[in-house]
Amino acid sequence: MKGIFIVKKKRVILLMVDTLMDETLQQAISKGEAPTIKLLMEHGTYIPDVVSSFPTMSVNIDSTLITGLYADKHRIPGLCWYDTNKNKVINYGTGVKEIMKYGLGHVLNNLYGHLNNRHICTKTTTIHEQLDEKKILTASLNSFIYRGNYLQRLKFPIWLANGFQFEEQINISAPYYFSLGSMKKIKDENNLNWRFFVGDNKNVVRELQYLIKNDLLPIFTVAYFQDLDMKIHKYGPAYTKGVKKVDKRLKQLFHSFTSFEQALEENIWIILSDNGQTPIGNSKHEHLIDLRNHYYKYKIAKVRKGGRIKPSDEVLISVNQRMAYIYTLNKKICTDELVSQVKDDRRIDLIVCNAGDGIKVYEGGKETEFYFKRGGKLTDEYDQSWSIQGDESIVDITLNNNHISYGSFPDALRRLEAAMNSHDGNFIIINARPGYEFIAEKTPHHLGGAAHGSLYKRESLVPLIFTGTNLQPPFKRIVDIKQWLMQIIEKELNL
């Protein structure tokens, strides 16, 4: 398929494919189910092991992507966390039962009203804001993390606003071109979408096609493909049909150009995933770790409307699938007590807490411990320096001539440090071994399917495909992607 076309200023198009995993992609390619993605790989560069952020939950990862910072700087700890300043639980949308117990209005206000406007640290600068300062327009299509400099309005139906104590319209700061589900679209007729709160892949392609065909595509665009994530949750990483459907949408997108060659010539294409998933076992009793059983002797905070906390509450459990934050709400209960309650559970591989000016890590089912802090004689592959003491096998690192190499937990020290400093409060972090998932009151689970959230490499390593540039990310981490994108735009496009 060849055609004659005029070369224009290149555009950078970042396609985020939620839960695209190297193992699933390779299987799909071997079955002939992903010819478009394969073609992009053949015409570009493929990196199968880019390190995500921690916890491996989309709101945290995407905040890292567009700020170029870990959670200790952008301040989004996960999908569910406790805000000590507001004295309430922040939930951006977990499972249906949990959402309804907190109240749909509470969750929607957090996700659409506060996440970008208030919760992402205002001291950080997103890539949309940074490019706008250079008078470069950007687009965000179907991403929940999008903060920019242009006033946009998310519009909800009256029945939803009245029924769930929710504003009919929310003013947000977003990029110049912006769409999100049925609440905001670039052009009305593009949004024939069956899902109200987030657009499906078909809708995202329509929005992109509209920008392309009307010569409105800005220098930088982020387009989020959400659909694959739900399928992997249900069927596990072996479900290649989800990749096949993504590839079908990408093929439709490339038909917006006169030829595949034109699409590559006029644009720099980037496909990136946010996280992987780990299969969860089938036994409810064995593979679901009910944290209420560990903290039964304390007054555990209930899931209440508006995320309210009562003065009598002593411990709060905040589950993010395969990781969890455990908070002490009573000054008489120290974090060491929180650690002791889960320390004997062999299904938990990491138990993490602050210790002076550093961080201490325990392994479930064992008595040994590990301590680390920033600065020291040891360096890792990301040019970060550390001091360590104790059993380094707990975090699966090896030492060779003062050099740290990571194993099962990529960039473990920096990512744990970031999570432990991602928000205020007295809490510990726990991480489940492969095959297990945490639950508490009303939390969803993925028994027999797959889940994410943990530090484990299967959830932390994601594929990256790019064409049209020879520039490489400084390190293979999502936290370094923003810097790389700015280099591409400034050097490759001379802007």
C-alpha cells in the first residue's frame, strides 16, 4: 500500500495500551493476531522491559508518566488511600460494591473533580503544561490523568448529578484537545460510546481519526486504550484475543492515512503499557488474603459513605489489589504492631515500614530484615546511590563491586522509597506473593483471573514500541519517559 504524500512537521502520538504485556503480545504475534503491532515493531524499536512505578495501579503510573516523577513527588499513592488532612479515604473507583458503599458521588468527585485539580501535587509540571509554556498544543484522549492549562468542562446528566449528590458540570484544567468518555468529546458525533465514564477503544480511534483527517492533530497526543485491562483481569495473561482487538483498532487508525508509509513518515508512533498482571489462584481460602483476619483485634475502619473515619477507628486497610497500605489511626498503636500482625503470613513477600531516616523491609514467614536509605557507596543501574544493611535477598538484589542488580523487584529501592513517602500518615506497605491478592470489606477480587498492584516484575515490566526516532529513553523506566518525550519534541522536531 503506497501513495504520494507531502511530508509535514512530524507529530508525536503516544498510544497507551492498558495491561499490554510482552508475554501476551508475543503469543498474539505468533498466532498472527497482531499484524499491525508486528509491523510497527519491524519498522522501529522494541523494548520489552520498561519499569513501571509502584504501586502498579494506573492512576499512580499515569501520574508518573506525565510528571516524570515518582509518587513521593506527584503524591498519588494508588487507587485507594487515606488522606490524613481530610481524615477520609480517597477512592478513585475500585469495585462496584466498594464504590457504592463509599457513595458514587464521593468516588466521582475524587476521580473527576479532585485527582487532577487538587491531588496531583501542584508543584509538579505535567508534559502538557510544559509544552504549553512553549506554545505547543497537546491532546489527551481517554486518559484519567491529563492536567493541562486549558479550562474544560466535564458534563454529567442531570439524573446522575441529582441522584448521587454530584455536580452536573465540573471545571477542569486539561490540554487544548481533550476527550473522556461521554462527559467530554472533541466532536459530538464521535462519541457513540456505550460506556459513560471512560471511552472504549473504538471511541478513542474515532477521536484520533477526527484530529488526523481534519489536520488538527497537535504536536503531542496521548491516547489511552482501556479495554484490554478488563479482559486480562478476567481471563489472565494468556488471553490474546484482547491484543487482537487492540490491533484491529490500530489498523483502523492507520487507514486514516493514504498509506502505512505515510503514517510512519508524518508521525513518531509510540506504544506503551502501564502495568502487567499476575495470575491469581482459584482457592478463595488460600489465594485471597483477607486482611481483616490479621487485624481483627483492632477496631478496623468500615467502608462508609464519603470515606468517613470515626474517632474510635484504630486501623485502616486500603487495598490496591496485590498491595495494600495499612494505617494506624490510634497514636497508641505503632507501625511495629502493624508489621507484627502480618509477619507470619508466608503469602506476603514484602512488609515495608519507615525506620528513622531509612526504610525497613521484612519478608512474610521469616525473621530476617533488610534496611536501606538514600545515599551511600552502592549504586544501581539507574545511577542511584544507596546504603543497605541486613538480608538483601528479601528484596532480591545482588551486589557486585558496590553495584546493585535487581531481580524479582525492578528498581525496588527507589520505588519502595517513593511509595513510603507518597503521602502523610503512619502506615506500612504489604506486597503479596505471586498468585495471591489482598481483600478487605467490599473490595473486589480476581480469583482465577489476574491482578496487579505489586512490586513484582510481572506487573512492573511493560513493553515499549516506537518508530521515527533513534533517541532512546535515558533509562528503561516510565518515570524517565517524559524526559525522553521532551527530547524527541525539542531535538527531533526542532521545537
